[in-house]
Amino acid sequence: MCGRYRLTRADKELAKEFGIDLEAEAAGVAWAPRYNIAPTDVMPVVELDAEGKTCFRMKRWGLIPFWAKDEKIGASMINARSETVLEKPALAESFRRHRVLVPADGFYEWKKTAGAAGKASASGKKGGAKIVRQPYNFGMKDDSIFCFAGIAAKWKSPTNEVVETFSILTTAANELVKDSHDRMPVILPKSQYRRWLTTEPERAEQLLELLVPFDPAEMKRYAVNPAVNNVKNDSPEVIKEVEAPSAESEEPPQSQLFG
């Protein structure tokens, strides 16, 4: 599952990372550092232009299939399960023809823990354990930029407005993530970026081998400020490391639709 992520690098730094000339980009392709990206936010993705060169495009998070009657469907399609991506009509065409890279330098998951007895419980009963949802940041050990495997689509509204959207593919959680959630976003090795973008539609099935849990030895996690729980909080404060709450017991992670 990936319901919130971060991209704290500004446009010029990210352009250098991917070897993209921002001066040659279309107008409107620019962004500021983001610390708390939420569904429906418009964010940069990397794709191929008409000449086969990598470029940035701004797209809204939450896939809207071209045949959708209502754009609200995008809110439920921020993630797509990699195991069934070729089985669902809403996803298969995008997987074959419109794959993108979604740059990030961290993503968030929440771990439920039960605090000391005697405090008010989630149900309000005295003597129960207070349930705490502690957010954690997950990223690379060296804090480097990485990319989620993404798929994209274009949708035309009833007023003929073209809306470009994307979804992040997910897979089973690795050892680092699984005690927070049973799913995690697919993180692609840098060596596979070009392959992800250039593979022909008729050979797309070969890319399924890339949709696996990322090596946990290359990653790290740490507890962050609970202020990240509110999507309105989008500042460096939300990514600061905090002391993780101690817990007497833990609740298992829960599966979610498209997670």
C-alpha cells in the first residue's frame, strides 16, 4: 500500500538525476519540494516523449481510465496490485502502453500499537489500551532518490478537459515494511528504468518479473512526526525523526482494496 509519499528534491535537482533538460520541457513542468504528497495531488512523473527521450510530465495521483464516466474513480485507484494488473480492464491498457516512473525519496506507512493499560481504549472504555497509529518513513539507506513503478492514463472530461493521471503499482511487503502493512509500492532498480519505459506493449508481460519486493537491506525506516497524518501539513517538520512509541502489543497490518 502507498497512500502518502514525499519528494523533497526540487525540479532542478531531479532533472540532474534523470538527465533531463528542464529548459526544453513544456511550460508548467516545475514543482517545489513536497513532504506530504496525498492522493489527487499533481506530481511529476518520468515518461518518454514522442521522440523516445525521457521527460517530466505533471500528472494527478489516482488513475482515471479513459472510459470512466466520473473522475471520482481516481480516488480509489491510487494503487494497483501488480499481481492482477493485466487482468483488470482499468489497468491492463495502461500497463501495456503507458508506464511511467514516479520519483520519490520516501513513503509513509502507519503502524498500529497498543499503549499501556489503564488509558482510554479506542472504544472509549476505561482500562483498555490506547491504540496509537505511528507513521514511519521508508526510503533508501543513503537517502537517495528512487522510483516507483507507475502506470498512467489520459481522461477527457464532459467539458473536454484532458486530465492526466497515474497509479503506483504495489507488491507484497518486504521484511522492513511487513509489520506496518502487508503491501508496499514497487520500487524499481535504477538499472531497469529504461526497460520499464521502453518495452513494447506486446512484450509487457516480461516486466512482471520486476514487480517484486525491494531488497530491505538497501532500505531504512524511522518514526516521523505524527503531524504527517494531516495532509495539510506539508513542511520539513513532518519528516523529522521522532522516538517510536513503546508498545505492549501490536495489531497486524490490514489489507486494503488496490493496496
